Amino acid sequence: MRPFRFEHEMSVSALRWLRQDGLIAKSEFSTPWGICDFVGVDIDPERAAYRLQLRQKSAVGPMIRVDLLARIPDENSGKSVSLSRLSSLYRDRLTEDQIEQELQSLRTGRFVTFDVRYKHVQKINGWMPLHRRIVALELKLSRVDEALNQAMSHLAFATHSYVGLPPDSAERVLRSGNGKRFLETGVGLISVDRSKCRRVIEAQEQRTVGSPIIQMHVVERFWRNFVKDNSA
């Protein structure tokens, strides 16, 4: 089989592999530290259905709004947070007026409820976390160390992170000490050819991630795709 000359030639097989695994996938996915070649998300259909029952069809929005929403107690918890408390928490990042604007956006999306004086702000929830899996995939022709380091950084949000290499490069990893590094870090390895992808080292599922806020923001960027794909 004709070998790959460029990394982008691996993309067709990689995208097919992610979609065949039941994931909504995006390429050239931006993260706070750079671009991830592919990210795929498996959204929980039951949690998504409940969110739609709450008429929360829009995505939460930018990361700061996601962060704000995560700090607001659920309405069924019996707890709430005030605008003054949120202003104290965000005093180095947002003014009180900006927080009010973000809260108004969250209320428009039906994500929060509050009184007119912002003394009791609560989250309308019941569906978090929205995902079952988040898979990150980095493709490289040969630069294994660079790909592994990038894949490790994606563990800040991904439940499973993989490196994809052409078959000959993947086989060299297995014969070298690099295979041990994959096992130690929990990063998986797939062999990518022009017709299919094959798991060579299974990624270890990450029960906790480096940044739950980044993870939630990543999933939100797939929400509109899910709603569109599942609309009647």
C-alpha cells in the first residue's frame, strides 16, 4: 500500500475511525495550548434528552461562562450564590457588570434562575456531565516524542487520548522503549493506513481530567452538532 507523504493524508482514515466508534468528530480542534488534530465526543443520549426537556437548546458559550455556570449551585441542592459572592470570586477577571451580562446570557439560555437583586442565583441542571467519552487524536508520520507529549497535554480534557502513526512507525514504537512510555502515560496508539485504523495500544480511560472546565467547554462545542443531528 502506498505510504503517506504528508500527515493530512491520514485524516480520512482517522475521521472514519472516530465516527465508526460512535463519536461526533471535529478536526483541527483549538485548545488553550494549541491545535488537536481530532477530537471526538460521545454525548449521553439520556442526559441530552433531559437537557432538551429543559429547553436548553443553545450551547453555554465561551469558557468564562462555562466556568461561571460550574460555580453556581444546582437549584435542587437547596443552595445558591449571590452576585456579590461571584464578584468576589472573579474580581481579577470580570467586573460586576460583566458578571451580570454573563448571568443574563445564562438565563436567556435557561441555564440559571435568579431574583431581581441577584441574591439567589441557582443552576437549572440534572444533565452534567453531558458526555460519556471524549477522544483526542494526534497524527504524526514519525515524530513520536512530539506526538506523545501533545497527546498527554490533551488529558487535560480527554477521557481517552491517542497518537496515530503509519503502520511502519507504529510497529517501530512497539519494538522500542517508546511503547513503555505509552503504557506509563495512559496514551493509546493506533496504526493508520489508507483504508482503516487499528488500535495497537489501548488508551487508558481517565476518570478525572486536568481541567473539568476545559472538558465541559470542549463538550459544549459539540452540542449544536448533536442538536442538529438529532432534530426531528
